[in-house]
Amino acid sequence: MRAIPQVGISACYTTRGEYVLDAAPAIAETRRAVLFVLIGLQVILFSFSTSIMLACASVILITLAARLLSVGAPVALFNRSFRLPPRSWQLLTWGGLRGGISVALALSLPATPARELLLPLTYSVVVFSILGQGLTFGSLVRRTLQPR
């Protein structure tokens, strides 16, 4: 039997027992890679002034606060009903990753001064989500779910 390639292509069997390869995971990874290359190329065009950087930091904090109110608060209030581990609201708040759809919507706006402000704000939230939240989520899970 052949070895299954580990490049995002998964193997499966049809109902007749035929061995086939499913390329959907590889296609999805390729699409994600192209999206983030395009994001990188677009960021080069931004002019980041001090006021834009302050606005980006403010939007990141507002996004986290909105996530806390919309997800964390209900989970904390109804924790017994949901039967979740203690402090799981922290994970659900921090783990709200945002990405491609936000960028696509911002890029689809017509060329106006508002778009020139919304693009860096959107990109800052997405980059913070991917780098800041994504890279620290594992340690937060270990620290939060660790018995006291």
C-alpha cells in the first residue's frame, strides 16, 4: 500500500472500497496562503501615522471588549447551564479569531477616504488576532484549564 502524502491531501475510500485522495485540504491551505500574501502586499501601501497607530490600538481593544461582552459575559452568567470548565469565558473571549472575511469586506469598499482609514484598522485587528491571540492561545489554555 502507498504512503499517504502529508501535504494536506487526505486519503479516503469510496463506498466501493476504492482508494482516492481528497485535495480539498491542500486547496484550502493554498487559498489561505494566497490571501495572506495579498494582505502583505496591501499593507505596503498603507501610511501609518501616529494617529492611525493609536486608532489601530483602540480598535483592537474595542474588538476585545465587544468579544468579551458578546461571548464572555453570557458564558460567565450562564456557566452552570452550559456546563463548561471554570474560566472558559477567558478562552472563548481570547480565541475569537478574525481574518479573511473582514479583510475581503474592507477591500471591497469603494475608494473613499473612509476606506483609507478602515483598511489599516481592519488589518491591525486581523494581524493582532493571528499573531497576538494565535501565538498565545496555547499558553492561555494551559494556564486557564490547569487545576488550581
